[in-house]
Amino acid sequence: MSVRLRFVSRLPARLAAAVLPFAWMPAPAASLSPAGLPEIQSRLAGLPLPPGSRRLSFGNAVRINGVPAVLQLFESAEPVDAVARALARQLPGKPEWAVLPGVLLLSWRDGGWHWVAQLSGQGAATRGALSALAERGAERAPQSAPWLPSGAQLLLELSSVLAHRQVVQQIYAHRLPPERLAPLVGEALRRNGWRALSPWPAGHGAGRWERAAERMVLHLTPLDRGSGLTVNRTAPLSGASGAGR
């Protein structure tokens, strides 16, 4: 299992569900021209789901590690195994399967795109996400948060526009354990004008921060070696850039 998947599997359930489809994807080496988005959006919307499924909105202008992507959330009254079989029957070739605690993933490639279906049980029903990422073109590299201590490695960035705000989710790994990384992060945030809205933990845990109209939630998680840090930041569109300066 990759570093990204090991880290995501330890996150709180709601946060893990939001980023898991993208942690399963390879680090993108490509991007998509805007002209290609309508075609892939149409193909994603055309993937058959069991009768009675409900498609949900995630947001617009989605990017994964700076690469334009397409994401569709959905709910189905059918169980996970039935939804998975319905999808697999319609896919070109044979998809790869992965089973993590509470989650089933299908991954496949088609027409220069990497596709992922994430399925999780909600009682007897299913909640899922369908996502597609282009595999060729020119990538625009995401920016790491400038307040992070030296040595932080950006593993994943997911950005979108929702309700007229830029939403940026990032996952980092760092060699320092949470009890050593937490005070460095807290001090750097305060120097950059952020104010804590909740007590910042001395080790692993979560904290909420604000700066003017920006809001940010951080979550520190111990890894086998060092720490994992998730950043969830929202800002007005006019002032959004990366994970907060």
C-alpha cells in the first residue's frame, strides 16, 4: 500500500472518504485542456448506476495536484457488491480491485484517462464516488503551504470551487513525529497571521484556524515514520491560492 493510502486509511471516516479516490490514483504527470472536459464529464455521467441511484454535486473546477479532473458523487439503495458488479460489467477491460476497511475501490484506464470508483456501505445502501484524471498534457504544479516546516512532502492536493469559495484539501508527510511537528506548525501559522479557533494539540489531533475571510482545519496523524498532516482550507475566490500563505 502506498504512503498516501496508508495515511488516508488512518484519517477520520468523513475526511478519508473525501480524499480516498484521489489517494488511489497515481501521481498525475499530465493535465487536460478545457476543451476535453465536456467529453469526459459526459462519459462520467453516462456510467450506468443501479436504478434509483442519486447523483450528488461536489463542486466545480476540480483539480488534483494541479491537474483538471472530473468527480461525481452518488448514493444508491443497492448494497456495495451489487453496485460494484453493475459498474464492472460496463467497464472496458478488467478493472483492478482493492479492498480497504469499509471501502471497495475499482480502478481502470480508458482513452487516456485514469478512472476510479470508490464504494462504501451505508447500512444496506451504498455511497460512492466516480472520478477521472487525464494522463497526458502539461501539469501545473500545486503550491505547498508556505508556513509548513522544512521537509514537508506534499502527497496530494484536491481543489474545487463550491458556493463561490475556493476549497483546497492537501495531504503532507513529514519526518518529525506529531509531538515535535505540532508546535512548529502552530508557531509558523501565528507568524503568518492565522488565529487559532480551537486549542491546537501538542501532538496528534485537529485544530481550526482563521485569517480574515479564510478558514482552515488541520489534522495531524502519526505515521510509521513521522507524521501525516491534512489541510482543509476555504477562501473567497479572489484571494484563494494554495493552502494559505
